[in-house]
Amino acid sequence: MPSNNFFGKLTSDALPHVWYTLGGTAFMVLLGAMVALFLTKTNRWSWLWKEWLTSTDPKKIGTMYMLFAALMFFRGMLDALMLWVQQALAAGGQGYLTADHFQQIFTSHGDIMVFFVTMGFFFGLMNWIVPLQIGARDLAYPFLNSLGLWLTVAGGILINLFFVIGGEFANTGWLAITPLSEREFNPGVGVDYLIWSLQLSGLGSLLAGINFLVTIIKKRAPGMTLMRMPLFTWTSLCAMVLIISAFPVLTATTFLLWLDRFFDMHFFVTGFGGNQMMYFNLIWMWGHPEVYILVIPAFGMFSEIVSTFSQKKVAGYVSLVCAAIAITLLSYMVWLHHFFTMGAGANVNAFFGIVTMVIAIPSGVQVFNWILTMYRGRVIFASPMYWFMGFISTFIVGGMAGILLATPPVDYQVHNSLFLVAHFHTMIIGVALFGIFAGTTYWFPKIFGFTLNERLGKRAFWFWLIGFYVSFVPLYLLGMMGATRRLDHYDAATGWQPLFITSCIGFFFIASGVITQIIQLVVSIKERKKHLDKTGDPWNARGLEWSTSSPPPFYNFALIPTVTSRDAFWQMKQKHSSPKRLYKDIHMPKNTPMGIYIAGAAFVFGFAIVWQILWLSLLAALCVIALIIKLSCNEETEYVLPAAKVAKMEKLRTHADAK
Amino acid sequence: MQTQSDVKVFGFWVYLMTDLILFCVLFATYIVLCNNTFSGPSARQLFSMQEALTETLLLLVSSFTCSLGMLAVYRKRKVPALLWFLITFCLGVAFLVVELTEFSHFLAAGAGWTRSAFLSAFFTLVGTHGLHISVGLIWMLVALVHIGLRPFTAPSISRIFRMALFWHFLDLVWVFIFTVVYGMGHLQ
């Protein structure tokens, strides 16, 4: 049961006192101080608050998601570096990390990369592009969008807070597997940090999922039927369906784990009739759909990119939509392939093995469609196309490895080995991350009004691709040779060290890629005058998002377009049609600080419950309820932009463009 | 053309489905663990059908009065609306009182949530439903104040409608709890 102290389990021992927590704390304080100093010097506090933090504009919320995900990406990269160096050094000896510290690092690496980096980038891109693609001015629930962002950020802060207070993170692997994550084996706050960070960010993802689903279903422009939607919107819709049906399972499962830990319940413990394997089933019923939440949006982005840069319509639109839907449905039926070795029996394993292999069919359909889209197209090899070509190679390698793992007898040999680690990194880096980089390069000019530097973009791509293969091919080999995952040291006689060192060298290639991308961003901003996008359509592309200016006005479209076919903007360009400028009043959502307030209170609740400070968690929960009640009393959440003002603003804008 | 209220109601339906999935997880957990009594009391020894039936009747009647309240809201008649929702609120409170009494009996008999995995699952499933009922009651209280102080507008009617949806949804979940937990427990 919880402790009775005023500050719960929080004592002065929780303050940082080892090198990495001291370093992490110093870094965070320094970073915060630098940002604060910059804002004060340039007098930008109120600008930040009014224009950004309280904004309900999906383009701005998208940018904040991207920035947050990028920040977390560096954090996750740092973890990766520490893991790789340890494994390169640890033949026969101890390396430089203790086993416990090593375990905490791979746990936080996994959670951060999945929940905050990949999902953060995708939500950022969806916020940028989905409303524009369907011809909408904003999302269905602008306030919930802001709340979703801030809950995700609250979760992100909580997962990093252990540097400052507590000094330990979970050492259980990213899914907090039982019974290791139970209080008996993990009495500290590390697992609680993990649980509550995932609860907050999971709630944020769920809200965003509902929001985007309703937006795509209900807010499409007239004439935009489902089968005329751009493919990125389609795959986003599929991912949102997965989020809505899977994330409640995560919430419930981690909640049960917390009940075990806090209220001394017995869901997943070894005694008292608990059932630890139930945890594996539940967490993977969420976890497998989650894997597809990470890759399906990338499929849609690549569909649009390959079509744009091949300068023809995508081959087999209907089959691509069917493939995305098939993958969505199948992803619910394969969770058990994550633990064939549990021993559920030959028939059960065979069922799940076969369903898993069936997923290769829609995946194959997609690959052929993309390749056929290029066939007889006039392919322009811009940097998004480079990412696309790289992705085709990694997707095929990763998919083949997946088929191998889906075969239960093979899986028994390579289960929990580095072969598996190499497989899912091939999917998450080679599909999700490459998709994110391609999509960001492709849509960046739409949001910021200038294109990114192509030469540096291509250079970054080569660093990434080479680095990826140098890092992960050795891991496939090591897995085949019997190296299990999560090894903090191994016997020198295994002869594995050269491969581990090669893998570590690959990291430095990838890191060079990341540095090149940062330079690319800086150089592009400096040279933005040279690369301004004045037409709103820098790639001669096809979707509605390119029919408005770059960057779009805050209301996206002065006139909601009417859609008559797929590739709506392409058709408009062919017909040279420009709609009559009869402006109407525009209803826009007001900015609101409530999202940040509620997420703030939820963060305090999470922190208090991690440390079992009961009065504070009660207070924070009451705050959340009070804020929601206050919110419900405010019925004036929108304002009207009169038609005359829209006409004036449009005139000014087009005039400025013509200049 | 869709109004903003239609969009909100649709989104609320989607939210209810996510909540339903959450309950599905708890139901599945309960079904897996309901025989793991670890030589503690079993469902048959513990549950009294009288209490469960009382709770069921209270909730079912509250759903009925909630609908009557909703009808009054559609006719924009304040006093009947206030009255019916107040009755619904009282029935909800009565439900919670009976439930908490039942819980305290179990605790007094040494059948707390720490006794066995079966009891952990029972308290979690039924308790989560009770927590939802509490949230529904707070919402109803706020709605009562809103109805009393403000005129009926399209957004406010939509908001009360969503509250009523939530209440009926909880009733539905309870029907399953009654069947799966109490009914099947009695038949063991």
C-alpha cells in the first residue's frame, strides 16, 4: 500500500547523484535557461504564448509536434549511441555501463522512439497535411487537438523527469513485461514513470485519433468522396481506426499493471492466482496494431510521392486502398506471433503464423503498385524519391525477415534474438522514419513557403541508407549466430565482437546523416529567399493541399474547393479552372490556453501518483475536473471572419505573391 | 450539411466505442481470472443476487427517467427536465451507495482485492464501472446547473444529449456486468 509520508516516496535520495542523472539534469537546466534567455532578450514570451502554445491552428500544432518529436529523437539517439558503444566494448568484460543501467537505457530508447518520435512526427505531418488534403479549414475539434499535443508533451516530460527526480527508469524493456515489472522485482519508481508517461501520451494519442477520424469522415470538401481521397489521408484514416481500437487496450493494461503495483492486486503476479502470460496477450493486442500505426501512414506518403515525382497518377488506386484496409484488419489477428514460444500449441501457432504471412500479400500489392507507378513515368529524382527508393529496398529486406519470423519453427530459433531487433528496426527506420523524412521534405515548402536544400538532403539520405545497412546487417547475422537481444556483455570466445563493432560504426554514419539534416535545415533557412515557393505548387503535384498558397493562410482555403475527381488539384490544373471569387464568412476556432492548463494538471497528477503523494494527486485530479467544467461553460469558442475581410486579405496576399 | 453539434455527437459515439474496448479488456481479464480464487472465497459464496438485482433495477429505472428528462429538454421545458434529471441523479447515487455497501461487506469478510486474482479482477471491473457512474453524476450535476441557469440552445441540448448517451452506455455495461459477473457467478 502507498506510503503515508507527506511527500509520499519522495526523499532527498531522489535528487541526482550519479554521472548520467547529473549530466541529464544539467543539460535540461542549461537548455531551459538558454531558451528562457533568448525569449526574454527578444521579448517573445507573449508571442510564444499567443501565437503558438495556445494555438488551435493544426499547421502550428503540427509544427510543435514535429519540434517535440525532433527533440525526443536526439534523446533517443543518445540512448542508441550508449547501447551500441557498450555492446562494441563488452566482449568478455563489463563495458562501461552496469547491467542495470544498460537495461534502463534500452527501455527508454524503445519507449521514446515509438511513442514520442515516430508517433510525434506522424501526428505532426497529419496536422500539417490532412486538413489541407480534404479541403477543410481545421480539424473537427480544434481544442482537443491542442489538448492531445500537450498531453503527449506532458508524457514526454514525465519520461525524462527521472533524470532530475528519482534517478532510475524501468529496466523492463519498452513493454514493461511482467512479472519483472511487478513491485516484487521492481520496487522503485522507474516502472511507475513508464506507466504514467504512457498513460498521458496514450490519452493524447487517443484524443488525436478520434479527432482525425471524425475530421476525415465529416469535414471533407463537397465532392470529396471516400474513394477520391488522397492516399495519405486514406492511410491516416486506417491508422486512426487502429489507434481508436488499440489504445484503450494499452490504457487498460498498463492501468492493471499499476493496480498490481499500487494496490497490491494480483493480475500478473506469479502467486495469488495471477496470470503473467495474460499481460503478454493484452499488451500485444495493443502492440501489434501499434506497429502498423507506425508504418501505415508512411505507405500513404510514399504513394503520393512516387505519383508526384513520376508525373502520373498512382497505379491501382483502388488496390492500394484495399491493401491498406486489409493490413489494418489483419493487424488485429496476429498478436500472438510475438510469443510463439509461450507454448500455446501447434494449432494456435500455425493459425497466427499463417495470418502473419497473409499480410505479405497486401504489402506485396503495394510494392508492385509503387513500382508500376514509376513505369513509363517521367521520374524526377528529387530527394523524396531517394528516400522512396531506399525504402523499397529496406521494406523488402524487412518484410522477408518478417516472413521468416512468422514461421513458428524458425521463430523458436531466433525468438528474442538480434535477428528480431534487426527486423523491427528495418521496419521502423526503413519504413516509418524514411517515410517521415520523405514526407517532411515533400511537404515542408507547403508549410514554410520554401523548399529544403536538395544537395544536402540527398547527402543525408546516403549517410542514412549506408549507416542503416552497416548497422543492422551485422545484427541479422549475430541473431542467426545466437546472440540474444538486450545483451549487456558476452563471452569473447563467441567471436561476435567484430560484428558488434561494425554495427557501432554504422551508428556514426547514421549520426552523420542526422547532422547533415540539421545543416540542411539551417542552410535552407539561410538561403530561403532563393528557394521561395511562390506558386504554392513547387513539385507540380496532384492533391488539394497544393492548390492553396505556401504557406497557406490560417484559414487554409478562402473558398472551400469543390472536388470532381481523384487527384483534384491535377484536374483543376488540366482544366485551367479558377473558381469565382465569391467569398463567404469564415468560422474559425479561437485560441485557448485550456489545453495546456489541463495537460499541466494531468502532468502534476502523473508526477504525484508516481511518487505516491496522495494529496497532490487528488488536488491535481480535482483541478482537471474543475477545468473541464469551466470549459463546458464557455460556448463562444469560435469567431467569424467576415467575407469582406477575407476578400481584403486575399487581395493583399495575391498581390504580395505577384510581387 | 452537418452542424457542429452533429459532428460532436458522432465523435462522442466514437469515444464511447473506445470506452467499450476498455471495458472489454476488463471483462476478458475477469473471465480469465474468475476461477483463480487462490483458495479464497469464490463468486458463488460471495455474491448476493439481491444486492445485484437492486443495483440493476436502480440503474435501469434511472435510464428510463434520464430518457424522460431528455424528452423534456427537446420540448424545452425546464422544470420537468430538472425534475427528471434530479430523479436520475438520486437513483445514480443510490446505486453507488448499494455498490459501496456491497464492497464494504466483502472487505469486512476478508474478501478484499488483495485476497486473490479473482477478487482483484472483480473489484477492478465493477469499480471502474462505479468510477464511470461517479463521473456521470458529476456531469449530471453540471448539466442540472446549466439547465437551471441558461436558456436551451442547440449546443447545450447537444451537450445534454451526450450526457444522456453516456448514462445509457453505462447502463448497458452494467447489464453485461450483471450477466457475466453476478449471473454466471451464481450459476458456478
